[in-house]
Amino acid sequence: MRRWTICRVVALLGLCASLVGCVRGCPSSRPPIHLNPNMDYQLKYQPQESSAFFYDGSAMRLPIPGTVARGDAWPEDPLQTGRDDAGAFLIETPERADEALLARGAQRYGIYCAPCHDQRGNGRGILYERANVPTPSFHEERIVALADGELFDVITHGKGLMPAYAYPIPPRDRWAIIAHVRRLQQQNRAREANSRE
């Protein structure tokens, strides 16, 4: 008798579970329950609506003069693009490579470039050691032969696995990094010349 009661209870629970499954997903004429409806029905201005709060009577605000929207083109200035008026890459850095610029370049290089390219620019940084990420050396002939404007373009837009650094690195800092890379290349040539002697 007791076994028969347990079977009935299990059958009843199974029937209830199947009925709950039938109700799930059925349309309802009532709106859904909003625990915090103030985000749905908040007071706000609609586009092109007038406003008595602002002096010009418009709820939409104009952009601040002189702002550049993210993604808009920079002025056609060689310092911003790395190209001359004809569109060719600049051969040399337009910034004067004084000690302040080189120090800034070394600092920015240490932050953004050294994890992949190594402190000496050999392409054997932490990412290469730990994850075997292929990274070119700045001492390869093909990279030594690149124009400074082309290096600027690679930093700005990225290449291969290297991401674009236009957003986090301002143009002047990109030129400073290039000046530092050129100094690393000179130091490497001097080391190679000394080792041959």
C-alpha cells in the first residue's frame, strides 16, 4: 500500500512538471513585471524637442567648437599623417630628435613596444618568450630600410598581429618612439661593428 502511494505522488509530481512546461512561453495579455520601471518611463528630452531650460530653446546641444569626433580624419598635416603633401611617406622624423624627445620615446617604447619587441628591439619580448608570438626585430634590414613615415603609419594603423596605437599614443609620442627605435638601430650597428673587430 505504501509503495502504491509513493508511485501516485511521483506520478502527480511528473504531471505537475509537465503542465508547468506547457504554460511556459504562452502569450499573456498582461505586461511583464517591472521591478524597477523608472528606467523605462523616466523624464527625458526626445530628439529635436524644445526646452525652456537652455537659452536657445533647444534640448539638443551643439558640439563644443574645435572638437574632433573619434574616427574623423585628422588635418592633412605631416605630423599627424606621416606623409608629405604628395602622399609619400616622410623619409625622416619631422620632430627634432633632442634628448627630451628621445627620453620620451624611450619611456613610451617601454610601455607600448617592449612587451613584444624587447628593450633592445630584437623581437624577443615577453609575449615571444611566454606565448611564442612572432615579432619582427627592428634590426632586420627590411625594417631599417623603412622610411620614418612608414613606421609612423604602422604604429598608427597596426600591421599583422600588431594592433593600431592611434588612440592611446598621440602623434608626437609616435614620432618620439620612432626616434628611439632609430637610436636602438644605431646602437645595434655599433655593437655589431665592435664584435667584428
